Amino acid sequence: MAKSQQSFNKSEKEKKRLKKRKEKQERSEKRKLEAAAAAEAGIDNTIAYVDENGMLTDTPPDPTKKRKIKAEDIEIGVPKRVHEEVDPVHKGIVEFFNHSKGFGFIKDLDSHEKYFVHVNGLIDEVIEGNKVSFELERGMKGMNAVKVTKI
């Protein structure tokens, strides 16, 4: 007589497979019951409130702590700049100037920043070490000194 094709190992694997399938079905039914219970509870469980400090809570805010805010006072984005009257004329020292190439750099005395200057932006002839006054203008690669005069 032939030996059974069903071995102990095969039967154990089949039991595990059936057990997993049953657990999966039970989890699915449990999720369905929880979803039905949440639907019966209504929308009260899904509402979130913002308290007076801007924190999310599940309790409604206290109406006594309510503040009136004008719509005009709400700023969305970057706040507007307050125009400050700044003297457009800066003072500085010529740190480097190459007459053959026609450009150089001026170091601002107040901010200690260096600005590019071209020979076309000069009013007076300058050499290295001269104290100058100048105005700034936006160039292709940053701020340029223009209307440069000796002090």
C-alpha cells in the first residue's frame, strides 16, 4: 500500500495558513465595527478646536477669553518695510584701483563693506588711499559705487 502524501510538516503549514486567514478576517471585522461605532458617535469626535494660545485641543474654547481682531491688522506674508530716511551718500577709502583696467574697490567707513567701482562711475580722479564719497547703485553682480568724488 502507498504511503500518504500528507506529511506532518505539510499539515502544520496548512494549520498556520488557516490560522492567519482567520486572524485576518477577525481584524477586518473589528475595524468595520470600530468604523461603525465612530460613525454613530457623530462628528463630535472629529472636531479639533484652537485655544487662545493657538494650540489644538478637543474642548471648545472659553468664550470669555475671546478677543476682537480687526481684519486690517492681519498681515499675510512679509511685513511691509518702514521707509527709513537713509543718507544716500556714503564715505569710504579707495582700497584698490587699477587705472589700466578701469576698475577698483572702495571700502565703506561705516559698514566696512567693499563695493566695486568702475571708471565710468568716477567724477574725480582717484588713487589708492583717497577718502571718497559715493552713492550705491545695484549692478549685475551686486552693489556698485557711482558718483565717486574725493573728499
